[in-house]
Amino acid sequence: MKSKLGLGGHSFYSSLANEPVPSEQEQLNIVQACLDSGVDWFDTTYAPERIALGRCLQKLGRREEARVAVWNFFTDSTGQSETPAFVRLEEHHLAVMLEELKTDYVDLLVVHAHGDREGLKRELALAESWLRRGQIKGIGIGMCREEHLKELSPDSHVTTVFAPCNYFHQESLSLFEEAKRRGIGTFALSPFQRGWKLEQNGSEPAKTSELLLRWLTSQPHVDQVIVSMRRTEWIDTNRRAEQQGPLTEEQLAVLQGWQ
């Protein structure tokens, strides 16, 4: 059974989680467990994430079973204390990503949104040229807002939007509703609020994540939820949470109490 969950590339990235980076064997186990359990979307932002995922899929021989999304981040982050910023897309960038992933195509190229309208149009046009050549299968807009949707031309090839969304930050739900009305897919990011900030409320992290994940995966206009999972057992835990479906009124009251 296909899942709404997708594996976040930050599962492989040291700067963006409290847990240590999993070993190469554990990374293999995580990717394999995802594919075995119906989690077939893999979202990658930074180069180390693409390299790790590419290595895993190549060793497992399961590239054709995976759907891979890539973002336009290219700056070398080695030794940096801060995460690098996105880079405006140029023609040579696709070859870099394909080499890192050890593949000849990507399923979804995600262009990070920004305020330069003409610049963003040029990047999307470049992505469309790669789409026509069969090197990418779809185009997404990352950190999208409703204004970006409104600026898309009627013949736009954008197939997906990405935006942070969780129970405590629901602003993107209207974006997702409008996207679905236009026939565009939706990916929700940061379902747990990055950094486990909710541990401060004294709740158990496992229960907190279960309720937040069930709330988000039950939203009718959310197609996929990207979540980082640095331990193999978390995949089964999160799948079980998803399969439980919408929250009860009592469980919603718990979330409201945290808010």
C-alpha cells in the first residue's frame, strides 16, 4: 500500500536533526525499509543527501522503485556550522545532481521560490527544457506561497508545490487547497516542527509525533508528508501512525492544549 509519507533527505544530514547521522549500513536499511513499506518518495535538499541516497539505491538495485525529488542547493556544506542557501538554477546544475544520485533522471526537480519574478520564470523555463529532454519527470516549487501559484501561466508545467505545514502552522492549507483545485500535487514539510520543540511541553516525543503525523496525513489537500527518519524502526512506527487515520475529538483536544 502506497503511503503519504516520504523520507526526508535530512535523515542523512548531520546539521538538521538531534540524532547522529546513521551509519552507511543503517542508511541502506532505512531506504530498503521505506521501499518495502510503501514509502517511495525520497526528498533531497543538500549534496550529502543526494550522494547518500544515490549510493543506497545503487547498492540495493532499486532505483526504479523510488521517486526522487531534488532541490537547487549546491554549495559545499562541509565544515560549515550553518546550512547553505539555495542557488539559482543554471544549465550545468542538473548534471551535478544526476552524478551525485548515480542516475540518469530525477522524478521531481524542486525550484526554491524567491521574490525575483523574472528570475524564477527563467529557472522554471530551464526546468521545462530538462522535462522535454526526459531528464526530469516533474517540476515543483519549494517553499511556495499562494502568490507564486497566481503567477503561473496557464500552460505551466509545474506539477507540485512544497511548503511547511503542521498543526501549529496551518497557513499552507489554503495554498494546498488552491493547488489541488489547479490539479497540482502538494507536499507538506516539517510535520513535527524541526528541533522537537514540543518536547518542552513535557509530553512523550513518540506520542507527540504520532498525533502530529496523523493530523497532517489526514488533511484532504495534502498528498505527501516529508519526514526525516534516522532509525529503521521509526519507519514502521510512522506508518502505523498514518494508518490509524484521523484523530479523535479527544486527541484533537490534546493538540489544542499544547497550542
